[in-house]
Amino acid sequence: MILGQVVGEVIATIKDEALHGRKLLITQLLNPKRELIGRPQVAIETVHAGVGDFVFLVRARDASFAVVPNAPADLAIVGVIDHWDTIDPGSLELPFGETWFT
């Protein structure tokens, strides 16, 4: 899954029939430190997300599975994030030769 934030909406009067009744939202991908990754992208909304929400996204074939029946999609919103904490990746590293499973 990919982290992102909804930053806008798309109005499309003509779109594929499988997308009829679905919202298209502009999302900005984020890393775990909430830093921007790349350019904003359009995603199909499936979980009632709105502008300003932090969301989980899926890509490629998984995105088409998120919309029933399968729709031509490359990015879909599949979850709204209420809160998240991150662990410093450096704290997960152990000195050479040590293991968590001792």
C-alpha cells in the first residue's frame, strides 16, 4: 500500500461506464515522514475520502480490483488513515551478528 493525501477533486462529465458514480480525487503520494513523493496523481475514491484526508492507495491491477466490477484504474483509494506513528528506521537495525530471535 502507498501513503498519500487527497489534495483536490476532479470533475469528469464523460468517463468509462465502470467509473459511473465514482469520484476521482487528486492525491499526493507521501513517504512515512509525510514528505512529498513525485507529482500529484488522480485516484478513484472507494471509501468516502475527501480533500485533506490521509489515505492508503493501491496501484495497477490491485486498483482495478478495488472497484467492482473491475474498472480501468491505475490508482485507487482503499482506506482513510485517522492517525499514524513511525519508528526511526535506524532503531530497527541491530549490530552485526545480533538477532531479534535469541
